[in-house]
Amino acid sequence: MRFLLTFTAATAFLSAAPAKPTYYADVEPIMMENCQGCHRAGEIGPMPFMTYDQVRPWAKAIKNSVSSRKMPPWFAEAGVGHFSNDRSLTAEQIATISSWVDAGSPAGDMKTRKPAKTWVEGWNIPKPDAVVGMTKPFPVPANSKIDYQYIVIPTGFTEDKWVNMVEARPTDRSVVHHAVIFIRDPKSKWLREAEPYVPFVPDRKGSARRIDVGGGGNEILHTYTPGNLPDVWKPNQAKLIPAGADLVMQMHYTSTKKDTEDLTKIGLVFAKQAPEQRIMTIIAGNETFVIPPGEANYKATGALGIPNDATLLNFFPHMHVRGKAFEYNLITGDKREPLLKVNKYDFNWQLNYHLAKPIELKQGMRIEITATFDNSPNNPYNPDPKAEVRWGEQSWEEMAYGFFDVAVDARHDRRSWIMRKPLAGKTE
């Protein structure tokens, strides 16, 4: 019976593929929608997949990668949440690629091809209205420890700017673990000792605990991680950069075996009209955990109460090399609803998961996160299974942060939303 079920499933899987798939008619549309975003000039994919001649030499490797679901990278557990940016391939798409490779990877008739997808050279967003960022490359020496670098970027904006799309682009992604872009309010005292455009490491010798990692209480504009997508919101949604605000780039560099340098830039597309909803990035996390040596399934939990009504848009789980799994749950009274489960967290592919249908949050609900760590010798990325591991900035330390974006009434700012201050002309 088991053999019969397996045979039947395999037959159904293969029958989903076209009888005689060709590149132009059947495979190229899959490459356009699921692969070319990364596999094109200037992007993170190590080789371009824009033409038949570029794809054909990699045909067998592509088959192996998609059949094992190693590519495209996607780690959300099926059946828990539905996501608009789900880049995983369907069984039919995998069968199509496999059958095409098994048939010798024929090109087919170019007349059957669909129009090529349009890309903006150098960006995954439309041509930016403004580009800001580093003015000099930052050197990343081989085999070195590099503290978080904070770079203050004056915007020069003399009026409020609502940002509808934003993308950060390093020039050497191999050494940029992440880049968090904060919006420093004109009234904020955070990092005023830093000279504009000059990489800066805060002095942490004082007894007071600094909150530089959290942006000194300032809002997050955008987070870059390898393989992630730019932030693109609906036409009636945007993040606010106030007049006179600076951007602060928090750069986490991890060196490789060779000397290199990086020059990260940020592209901004402004909203064409005043938005109805303001986007804010919120964090639920845990900074007090202690992972015992050799522990293979250590769990750290955190939660954040929802202080005011909002619409939940997406999730961005963040851990380091001992990260094993991550989940979000929505707590409403005694009810627990799973929102996202990442059972195979991958430090090298930290993704954002955009809800296909946003969730309405009400005051009193809670977002709960659970981060699972593998500090055992069985974790191939574990730098030291004998170490007791705590929260820290570097990759050999750990973090347990569950970022998520919410959309709120555009008249709110972060403080009024958190403090539940009533809006003008509105009773709450």
C-alpha cells in the first residue's frame, strides 16, 4: 500500500508538467517570476538567468535546487499564514523544470515566449526620486571583527517627505549581514556626537545601557538583509521622514577571507499624494536569554501588547547563526492563533513575509514570538558549542527579534499610537 501511494503521488506530480516543455514556452515564465529578481546583473544571484544561453549550462543544477526546494529560498511552513511574496515553486512548476531538463533542456520556438519582464537597472524599485547614503567606501579587512558602524546621513529635506518605496543596496553583499536605516527625528539627541557621513562606533564604556541597536527610540525606515526585497507599500501608505530629519545607517559587516569594501546607497520613492495610512515597524523580542552550552532546542519568547488599533502587514524574524526556528502567534484573550512558522531558519537568507490578507489588530491583543536556537555540535554554523550564549551584536552572539509592520491612521505618530492618544476629530 505504501508503494502504491508513493507511486501514485509521483505519477500525479510528473503528470502536472507539460508533455514536451521547452524553455521559451514553459520554463522562461517561471524564471521571470521566481528567479530573475536575484539572478540578474548587480543582484545577489551568483549567475544571471536572463536568457536561454545563460540558463542552459545550469539546467541540471537548477533541477536539483528546485526539486530539493533549496531554491528559491522560502522558509514559511505551508498551511500557516498566506503570503503575497511566497517565492516557492508549485509542484507543477518543479515538474515542468524537471521534465525540461530530462528532455535535454530544449530551447523551443522563440515565437512562443512572453514579453520580457522590465527591470530598472540598478534597482528593484522604480527610478528613485532621491538617492542618499555613504559617500566613501567602508574598508572590510579579511578575517576581522568589525563593530557595528553608524553612519549619519543628512537628508537636507526642508519639508516632510512621505516615502512609498525604499531600497538599500550594498556594493558588496558578501560582507553586509544587515543594514538598518533609522529616521533620526530632528529633536532626537541620539548620536549627535557623530560626524555626518563618517562611520562611527558609540562609546559603551559608561554604566548606562545604550540603546543604539534599537535606534535610540527612533523609527526604522528600512532593513536590508541578503535576499530580501525592498519595501513597497500601497499607494495610500507610506513612512514619514520629517523635515530636518537625518537617516542613520546601522551597518553590520562580517568579514570574509579577503579584503574588500562596501558603499551602501538608499533609494527613495516618494508618495504621489498624502497617504491615508502611516507604516511603522514594531519589534517584539527578548534580550535576557541565556543559551546553555550544547543545548539543541533552547527557546526564547517575547511578546508585545497592541496599544491601539492597527493593521498587521508582515513579519521579519531575526536571529544569528544558532537560529533554528522562529514563530509568531497572535494572542486574543485565551486564544492563540499561529501567524508564521519558520521551521528551518537560515542566517544567510533572512526574509520578510508579507501577509496576503492583512490582519486587523485591536487594542489588547498581543503579538508573541518564539525563537529556537541550536547551540549543539550538530549545528554546522555553530562557532562554539561549549559557549554560554547571550544577546549581542556580533554573529557569534545571538538575537531574538520579531519585527513586524503595522499600518495606522496617518495622523498618528509613533508616540501617539503607543500612548493611545486620541486623534483630532476622532473619539477613541
